[in-house]
Amino acid sequence: EVQLVESGGGLVQPGGSLRLSCAASGFTFSSYWMHWVRQAPGKGLVWVSRINSDGSSTSYADSVKGRFTISRDNAKNTLYLQMNSLRAEDTAVYYCARDGGFKANSDYWGQGTLVTVSS
Amino acid sequence: QPVLTQPPSASASLGASVTLTCTLSSGYSNYKVDWYQQRPGKGPRFVMRVGTGGIVGSKGDGIPDRFSVLGSGLNRYLTIKNIQEEDESDYHCGADHGSGSNFVWVFGGGTKLTVL
């Protein structure tokens, strides 16, 4: 069974940093591209970042470019999102999602972790 | 990049049918769209991908036969027949654009489906 479990969310002050983790199991993590997608309270889904299977290629939404960094450790089956210079508008539930290849942009999602940026 | 538009809400009675619509912006009529179901307090769940020829590939794990899709012009439809209480969810459509460092994945605003 595919499982994606996010952690690392919490309350952080504006300008602060946080690192999210996503532990993957039930599939060969090193074979899949991965995404981070966020959802502000009561709002829709917004794509944040994508990384290829070996971590050599990344892409970011303009809203986080230069502030967030996606990475992965295939030996630990874990995806990361380093978030710096956080702003109030970054407040959201952050989901990791497995890329579905030709089947879908994502075929499995985690349950999310809440990040709140507030003083 | 495309813009995806969804009505914010829809409703249907138990056992009835409902069709949800996702509309692509002009110039993107050949784009495929993915549908996702999101139950309250849960992460999204892949339903299926749709192009102008209908379903692309297979449905997501555990998606019942009551769910089907169609595509026409700029519209991508998700139809749910014999609606059940567990179908009450937010439904999101999404599409990707570009490649490499120019890749973006855009979503519609989501449609909240209420089962009456």
C-alpha cells in the first residue's frame, strides 16, 4: 500500500524557516518524481514544487522561487521542503504527492501537515 | 499557462446524478485534465484523467464505476451516478503546462459537492 506521511509543520514567525518531511512507503521511492502542493485554509490547491527521481532537476512556483528548496533522500525514502523567509501567505496545509507519470500529475497524496506563519 | 475554472458549488440528491465541469481557458482545448476528490479533512485522491477523447488511462484506486468523464472543446466533465453520502467532497481539476524548470501544475478553484 502506497503511503505518504508528512511532518514538520507548525507555527513559525514571519521571516522564519521550517523544514517539512514526507516519508514514503509501499513503492520504490527512488523511481518516482514527487511534488509539494499546498492549500490555504478554505481555499483551493496550489502547486509548490516538483523534483525528479534522482533529485537532479527541480521546478518551483513563482510565489516560492528563491525561498523554498525541494530535495530528497532516496536512501531514507524521504522528500523534503526547506522553507525560508516565510510569509503570512505561506500559511497552508502542505501535501506531498507522488507523480503519476503518464497516468496523472499525481496518483497518491499524503494527509498533509499544517504550516502557520504568524507573529 | 492554462486557467481552469470550476463552479464553486453543486448539489444533488441521494441516488441522483450530477455532472461537474472544469473549463480550460481559450487556446488549451487539447489539454488533459486530472480530477481529484477531497473529503473533509483529508488529502486529495486521484479520480481519473480526461481528454477530448474521454478517460485517459485508468481510474484511481478504489474509484467506483459510478464515476465517469467526458471531454468536449474546452470543457472536461466528471459525472457521478447514483450519488452516495460518501461522495460529498470537494472536487478539484488540474492540468500541467511546460517542462523542466518551466513546469507548472495549475488547479481550478474546486467545486464543493453537497449530497442532499
